[in-house]
Amino acid sequence: MKITEHIHNAKGKTLFSFELLPPIKGQSIQGIYDAIDPLMEFNPPFIDVTYHREDYIYKQHDNGLLEKVAYRKRPGTVAICAAIMNRYKVDAVPHLICGGFTKEETENALIDLQFLGIDNVLVLRGDARHADSSFIPTPGGHSYATDLLQQVADMNKGKYLYEDHEVVKANFCIGVAGYPEKHFEAPNLKTDFKYLKQKVDMGADFIVTQMFFDNKKYCEFVKQCRENGINVPIIPGLKPITSSKQLISLPKIFHIDIPDDLSDAVHACKSEKEVKDAGIEWMIAQCKELIEFGVPVLHFYTMSNPGPTKRIAEAIF
């Protein structure tokens, strides 16, 4: 079922969903099940599965030749989505990214997803290979999320890369990312909304936001979306602070602000356990306020660690 249908069928009730990471190479599917099982009591209608591009090193041989070696490979998102749907009977939402894929590889993945009956995708540009570098597109791949979105939208119209026979139209429900505090590469909010509106006009059906800790920023983001003619569901992405190091790492990596009251609460803690408790308490209050605001879904970035999210969900659902 499509995300938009889940939201429509909920008739105004706020749903619960979460995102998890594929295991690193050498680990089993049991790690995925261990990350999902504790959260199933909250009846998520869908579960997101992220995708991370491979990283490479170049190994030099005695003859001077260099061999490109993949040293961080996660099991395929397509296979994990199929396993989740088979085991839990919920919808899986695979992430599609630009980095690391040619257009042909993307089409092949979409064909597999369509064949498996996966109705939803979240379209993202993806991160640069290294945090301190600019995004460099894969040769033969897409440079921007809008390009990737166009490919999915084309398949929904029955337009494939190479049409040498009759094809079946895909029917993907397409999600894109939104940034309540502005995408860090956008020069200003006006430009950010311009490109977000472009994605919706191209066929995006819903938006999932970057994490945030100030609900006023989310509410203002929704307001400005509506004023800019963006009327699709806007799902807040959420993640509690669980360690003191995140006061530095989260703003640095995700280009977000930590509210003064939250950072003061963390600084007042005398142990990491107290930090985790303070972060969870903040997120519980934040979620209750978002439910009052009428958000369609509370979507948690669990990083495959279900414990904090379970505590939050127990307090609000």
C-alpha cells in the first residue's frame, strides 16, 4: 500500500514508523529482525530501509597496477525490503540514492522493486563519499535528486531507458526529503522551497523531513510549504539525543540547531545515562506536541537501535 493511502486511511490519527540501516557486510539478517521486533507492537504501517554507497580503496600490487576494492558493502536494500515484507507483512520503503549507481543500475533496482510489489520509494541525492568533500556523481548516474526523481516518474508513465518492447507502467509512491532548517547547500530558504516545489510538481507524493529538535521550525516549514503550493503530506523525521557527543556531531553532520533548553539539560547531566534520559524526555514532549499539531506520521531515525524509540513510543502511543 502507498504511504499516501496509509495516511488517508488513518483518518487524522498520527501513525508510527521508523527507519533502519542495512547491516554491514558479514552480518546476518537477524540483526535487522532484532532492530524491528521490539517496535512492532506499535503497529508501524511501513518501515524505511536506507542505502549507503560502497566505499573503495585502491590496493597496489607488486607490478604497480592498482586494484579497486570495495571495503564497505552493505547487503542490498532490495533484498532486505523483501525480507521485511515477507516476515512482518508491512510495507517497506527503500531509499534510492544517486551516488554509486548508474541510470541502468537504478532502473534495474526499480524493476526488482516493482516485481516484488514494493509500492513506495524515498528518492535522495545521497551524501558525498566523505563528509568533508563535495558530492561527485557516479559516471553514468544522476547528479541531483530531481534527476533521480524524474527517472522514477518516467517509469510510472511507462518510459524506460531503452524501450524495445511493450512495458508495464510502474506505480511508485515517491517520497523526497525536506529541510525545516534549510538544506545546507541552498543559498536561502526561497531557493530551497523552489526546488522542493519542483520535486512535487515532478511527481513527489510525500515529504520526510530532516531531524529537528524545535517544533516551531517544523510548523513554520509546513506553513511555508503550503504558502508555496506544496500540499503533499509532510512527515517529521525524529531522533532523540542519546549521548553528550551528539551536541557537537549532529549539528556538524546534519546542519541543524540544538535548542538552548535541550543543550542546557544535556550539559547539566552527570552521566551518559542521564543524557540519554534527558534526550528521550525531550523527544517525548516534542512528539506529544507534534501529535497535537496533527502530523500524519512520527518517523524515527533509529540507526537500527530500537531501545530509545521504544521508550518514546511507549509514552505516546
